[in-house]
Amino acid sequence: MDAIRQQFFDFDIMRQAWPMLLEGLVMTGLICLVVIPIGLLAGIGAALLSLSERRIVRWPSIAFVDLFRALPPIVLLIFVYAGLPFAGIRPSPFEAVAIAFLLNNAAYYGEIYRAGILSIGRGQSEAARSTGLGAGQTMLYVVLPQAVRNVLPDLVSNTVEVVKLTSIASVVSLAELLYQADMARSVTYNASPIVAAAGIYLVILWPLVRLVSRLERRIAA
Amino acid sequence: MTRPSTSSIAADRLVSDARAERGSILELIALHKSYGPLDVLKGIDLKVKPGEMVFLIGPSGSGKSTLLRCCNRLEEPTSGAVIVEGEDITAPSVDLNKARRRIGMVFQSFNLYPHKTALGNVTLALVKVSRLSRAAAREKAMAALADVGLADKAAAYPAELSGGQQQRVAIARALALEPKVMLFDEPTSALDPELVGDVLDVMRKVRAAGMTMLVVSHEMRFAAEAADRVVFMDGGVIVEEGPPSAVFGAPREARTQAFLSRVKH
Ligand SMILES: Nc1ncnc2c1ncn2[C@@H]1O[C@H](COP(=O)(O)OP(=O)(O)OP(=O)(O)O)[C@@H](O)[C@H]1O
Ligand SMILES: [Mg+2]
């Protein structure tokens, strides 16, 4: 029992590791701040393109979405970071993370928006068009607000996944929360920093997970 | 799918005739619509005069909705012309969004925007299409809502309104843009019987204000009382038309007689 406490819940070690963990948390927050808004926007773009009436636009977009949904994100990240230099492109770890997440998020958020847009009946856009609103205005003011509302739980849920997924940035040595925790572990020969990091993820994500449940209940009602 | 050149020339000639004649505010000329091999409209010619209320009746699948939806090009006509105030809105050069402001449409299922209040439903196009200021749009929208008797429901969301109230907001939404023609596609078919009357009252009022109206409806008694003209369609063609007293009282065509006896039970 004591051994477990020493190895996993050593509060002294956690306190020592705290500055490192905090740095990591800031980096994780920074990644999220870049990657989530861009993903939410790029997803709308991907959704609109894959719903285009023109086959020449629609098919490549659907292929794009399928590809990046099927590709494991960590493979994608390592390819961007370690593979692109063979083509003369040398992204920094942060850039590599941003690019990989852009591609992955555009595909995932895109599918969510697409389902949302398809859930809005044709009558809505017909009513809007009949009053003289253009196709873009109809999408912006009539279809998208309803579509987003319908898929809000999925958007938040995917955002939880994205926050968790930022931990893969550690494989390209970006000093985010997991990377810092693992560094602290290797310095202290103790797993407590990892446990602390897990606790931090939990504290941040638990309210979001609750929010998803509440939103789902609201939609069901 | 290309237009046959002969009928296109014929349509062009007819278009200039229509301009010269000035008698009608909405005119359909040799209107055809097909979905692949299915011919839904097989050459419709129809003139609607300013201030006229024309009822379109006919069996299910005869093409009434398609005809109406071709009038503002929610459906793209396969060939033929749609002339609104002398302008062929099927011409490639036409600004469709601008043309649609002159053609109001009311749908069977209301199609109010559920995320906007009654007022928001009416102001959207006033702000985004007519480019009115928020204040001016609001004023105009409130007047339109008052016209349909729903000024007190301006802040209500569609889900908080009865079907009849929703349909009246939808009518206000179209009216606020000051269209030249209003199209109604079975505006009361989705309503509980006790709510039909309110919507018909609003339509009477719109008509009394001089609006040109093209109405698809199964409300035969309303048609008999309010219509200037009844047009009976079957199989994608106009079979018979005339004042309601003639079409309802003494239909000439066998198909009209059969249809009317069926709807009257
Ligand atoms: N988008 C479409 N694709 C293929 N066929 C269509 C389409 N829209 C309508 N049709 C067909 O066109 C015909 C006419 O339809 P329309 O809706 O105009 O009839 P209607 O007279 O309004 O009938 P109802 O009284 O039932 O509303 C029907 O046979 C219908 O199946
Ligand atoms: Mg119909």
C-alpha cells in the first residue's frame, strides 16, 4: 500500500514537478488555442466543399475527408514532422502539430458539420431563397445556425477528443503536458508526475464531458 | 438538355408580345418541366392580371406545385418563359435573387426559421436583401406582423406558435418585401381545421389590398367565394379555366367534372 503511494501519489515529487507541469499545461493550452478554432473553421469549409453540387469539387473533398479520418493522427504527425523534411520542408514541432491537426480536424469536424447541414430540411433554404437571399447568405443565416445547434454535442465531444489528442505532440518533442510529465518522471524515477498530469487532464475535460451530456439531453428533449 | 430552337424562337416572339401587351403581371409561356423521362409540365400558358386572384386546382401529381415553383425558379423550367412585370426571369442575364423579391411564396409547411423569432423571420431578408437598416427593417416587419394580426407575437419563436400563427408569420415574411405577386402552395393543408379560417382571413385581406395571388389549394369553398379565376390542371396541362361560377357550376370538360365530383364526395 505504501509502495503504491510512494510510486504514484508522492505529493512532494508532484510539488517539485509542478513548475514543469505548468509549463506543459501552458503549451497544451497554446496548441488547443491554435488547433481548435482553426479546426472548427476548416471543418465548415470541408463540409461545404463535400456538399458541393459540382462533382469536381465534391469528390476530391470527400476523398480528403475519408483519407484523414482513416489515417491514425500519430502517423500523420510523424509523417509531417519527419517525412516532409525529405521534400525539403522542415516544420518546427509546433508547426508540424498545427498542420497535422488542421488536416485531421478539418476532416472530423467537417463530417460533423456535414451531418448537421444534411439534417436541415430543404424547405428552410427554399424559404430563404424565395425571399431573395443568395446561396451563401442562406447557408450563413439560415442553415448553418440550425445545423450547428443540432450537432453541438458532437462538436463539443470532438473537441474533448482533440484536447486529449494534443498529447501526441510529445512524440515530436513538443513540451506539452504529457511530455513534461514524462520528463519529470524520468528525472525523479517516480510515476507521480504522470498521475498529476492525468489529474490535470481530468479536471479540464470532466466539465466538458458533463456539458456534452447536458447538450445531448437538451437536444433529445 | 437543350431547348429545341423552334420553340425557343416561338417563346422569344411571345415574350415580346407579352411586353407589348402590358396586361399581365405574371405570365407563363409554353412552360415545360421534366424530371428525366417524366414530363410534369407539358406546355403551360397562363396570364395573371394585376390584382387578380387565381386558384390552381387539380388532382395530386398533376403538377400544381411544380408550376408554382417554376414561377420563382425554385424548380428550373426545362423550357418556356416566366415573365414577371414584363421581364423574363428565365433569361440567363437575370439577377435571380433580385427577381425573387418581387415574388413572395408561402409554403404548405410554413418553413419558418425555427432559430429566429417571428420578428427575426420577417426582418432577415429586409436587412440582408433589401438592405434596410435594422430600425427600418424592424418597423416594416412590425407593420407586416400587425397586418396578419400577430404584432403581439413578434418576440415568439415558431415553436411557441400554433400552425395557423406560424403560417401567418410566413405570409408576413413574404409580404414585408412588398412583392408584386404572391404564390401560395396549399397554405392551409397542414393546419388543424379550426385554424384554417384565420389564415384564409389573412389571404382575403391581402387580396383586398390589391395583391396579385396565385394559389394552389383544396379549399374549394374559399376558391368559389374569393377567386377571380379557377384553373384546373391535370397531367401537366391546363384542362379548363374560368370564373369559379363557371368551373365549379358548369364544368365543360369531363376530367374537370370527374375531379370536382371526387372532391365534393
Ligand atoms: N424533384 C422531383 N423529381 C422527380 N419527380 C418529381 C419531383 N418533384 C415532383 N415530381 C413529380 O412531378 C409530378 C408533379 O408533382 P407536383 O408536386 O407538382 O404535383 P401536385 O399537383 O402539386 O400534387 P399534390 O396535390 O399532391 O401536391 C409528380 O408525379 C411528382 O412525383
Ligand atoms: Mg403540391
